[in-house]
Amino acid sequence: MFLLLSDSIVDGGTGYRLSRSGSERAISEMIISKQGVCMLLKAKWVLPVSKKPIEDGAVVISGDTIEAIGKFKELKKKHPKEKIKDCGQAVLMPGFIDAHSHFEYSAFRGLCDDLSFSHWKMQVTKKGNKFLDEDWFCSAKLGVLEAVRSGITCVADSTSTGASLQATKEAGLRGVIFYEVTGMDDSKVNEIVSKSKKIVSSWQVKADGTNLKIGVSPYSVYTVSPPLFKSVSHWAREEGLRVCFHLAGSPDEYGFVKYGSSSLATLFLKQMGWDDFLWQPTGVSPVKYVEQWDALESGKVMVVHCVQVSDEDIDILKKYDVSIAHCPKCSAKLGMGIAPLRKFLHRNLKVGMGMDSPASNNTMDMFDEMRIGLLLQRGLEEKVDEFSAENFVRLATLGGAQALRMDSEIGSLEEGKKADLIAVDISHAYQSPMCDPYSILVYTANQEDIIFTMVGGKVLYEEGEYFTLDKKKVLAMVKPLRNKLKG
Ligand SMILES: [Zn+2]
């Protein structure tokens, strides 16, 4: 245990690398030891999320775990020998949980803007064919670089290549990496599932000893045949795997399932070489359709988007305790619509905030996501009292942890939970004079305001410095990718 003030200190005996001092919000160190070490983090505001904000608060961290939380003065008396890190005029809070991402598509940022969902999907798929394995990896590295810089400490990332697994592992993030399964040819179901089992098994070995778990993602109703959905669901149930897939996003997806129509049934299937397989109207909604093929039954299912849903669909999701990755910015940008969030929450569904990928959302800025999400709901509901800034901070942290069924470990600052924390600088002119911390976070802050990102007691980012990533190298690596993706 040691006391860390804002000036530069080096303590070789503890396994910490401590670095520069500087601004009044100086915080500076990287934990490179796996041994249990203690420190006391203090800030103007500590936001446990599960309890009321604490002004002039502090958090005591021991190894990878939160040991105590409370007023700085009181904690200092109880822990007089602990090193102190003063985050200054900042909000110390749980790290953001991105309940849906595709890191490997980060280099597609800005390439397919201003297209409707189906046309966006076709363009992205077409351009993706130009990528080799190393390109996907470079693109995923760009994604984790942005995530760490933006205060995301845990992700639910879907990938077909495994690039995200390697990149997320190297970055030191926590999360679930979902292997994407696709296939519309019923004759190949056994072959696809057998291959998928091998890949998931090898990914589990790669994730062993890290903060990552492996799940499976039957991608969507327009890329996965009914028997494949059924087979993957049964496999996931047997193995206890987490499952994630896109569901009821766009009006085109709704038309594809219910009426056998839309660009997905014609242009998209043709582009994928699946136009030989006769796709017929099912007469039901996407949610009802996947229920018929057992896709909701495995027990740990999270679905993404859920915009085109009826009250009856929401009842079905509740029946299977399905959680939802709510992606308001992506859904609005691609013209999918606005999800009925109030109804999800009134039915006590587990809901987290997802940002999909820079290919659709352009940035992975959870402040932006919370702000846009809140404003869209107010516009939709035509009233202001249904949602508050606090509601959205909760969705972006504890809600995400619940959606991933990881809330016993992360999502709020509580004794015994993992030390996944971020500090948000709130000293700017646009944040003054200071008011309620929830208001500051949702209505004024941006991803650049993150000054500190910690996962499991290890500092990944601090004031411009990355401890697990080489920013210059990553940006140089992704530059040539743009040329590949043009055209
Ligand atoms: Zn997605």
C-alpha cells in the first residue's frame, strides 16, 4: 500500500510505473503488477450509479477490486497509508459498457454514410470482401484505441474473423466476444455448426486468463436460416454460451420476415449468392419468427436494436428474459426508427446501450449516445418526465452489465466489484458553473473529456497516454485501409 500524490513518484517495489505530474487534475500511473496493490482515488464527484453521487468522494482499490467507496475524508482516516490519486475536478464513475460493437469495422468510418439500412448493409458487405485477415485486425485495433480513449471498459463485440478478440485482449478490455455464424443453405447446417464449435473452442483457449468470455452470434434473420438458428440455440443452451444477434431493426427486416419482401429479400440475398434459396413470407414479426425457431431459448440471449417491435413482441422477449442492446444513434442514422425504450423498461427488461460500429455510428462516444438516446425518447414520447439524465447514465453502465449478465461483477462502484473505472474531466467552460453530475455527463460531456480509463485495477489510458496500445502505430496501420475500401 502506498500514498500517491499528484507529483511524479517511482516505486519499483510495488510493480507500479508512475509517471509525470502536470495539471491540477494530475493522475499518473500504470499498474503493471498482477499482485494486489492498493490505492485511493479521489475526485470532486464519485458516481456509484447504484447509489447517490458523493461530493468530494473517493474509491479504495485493492488489486483488481473495489474495496471501499465514500467521502474522501472518511476513507483517508480508515486508509491512512494508501497512495492517493487526485482526479481533481472530475467525475469518477464505472466504465461505460458498450453492449454492442463490431470493432473490426472501425476503418469503415464515414464510408457508407447517408444510406438506408439495407443499402448500407450491402455496401459494407461488398467493401468487406476486399479485406484480408490482417486488415480486419488493423481495423479492430483502431476500434479498441477509440474505446479505451472513450472510457469504454467492457464490450459485447460481434466478429466473424476473430480480429476483435485479439485486439480486445491486447488492449486489456473486459467483455464478451461473439463469434458470428451465418448461412442460409439448410443443407450446410451441420457443417457450419461443427466448424463454429471448433472456432469457439479455440477462442475460449485464447481468452483463458483474460477479462474476456466467448459467446456465439447467429447474425440476423436475413443471414441465418431457420434450422441454423435452431441448431445454434440448442448448442448454446448445452454449453451455457451467451448468445447475441440483431433483431427487429429496420422496416426492411420486418418486411423481409413478415411479407418475404424488401431489398433484403431481393438485392441482398442475390448479392450474398443466396437467391437460389426460396424465401417466403412467414406472416409473423421478426421476434415471433425467431421464437418459433427456438432462438430465444438458450437462457442468455441479448438482441440488438429491437426497433420494429409490438407489445406482443415485448411480451415474448420478457417471457424468455431476453436482454436488449439499445442502439439509438445507429438506429436513427440508418433510418430504422426509434425503439420503444419506455416499454422495455416498464416491463423490467434488461437494457444496455450499444453503439454498433463506426461503420454506422461514426464514433463510439457514449456521451453522444446517451444524449441522443434521451432526446429521441423525449421527442417520441412528447414529454420530458419519462426519462432523466440519470436513467441514461444507468443504462450505459449498470444496464449494460445487467444485459450481459455481468452485474454481480461490474456496472457500478460497489465494494467487491471489479475496479473498472473512468474519470471524466468536468472543468471546461461548457461545464461551468458546476451542477448535478448526471446533468454534466449527459448534456455537456464528450468522449474527449475522458482522462482516465481503468479495467480490473489496471490503467489503460491516462491523459493522452495509452499503456497497452501504440496510438501512432495504430493510426499508421489503418491509413492504407481507406484505399482498399474505396470504390
Ligand atoms: Zn451490429
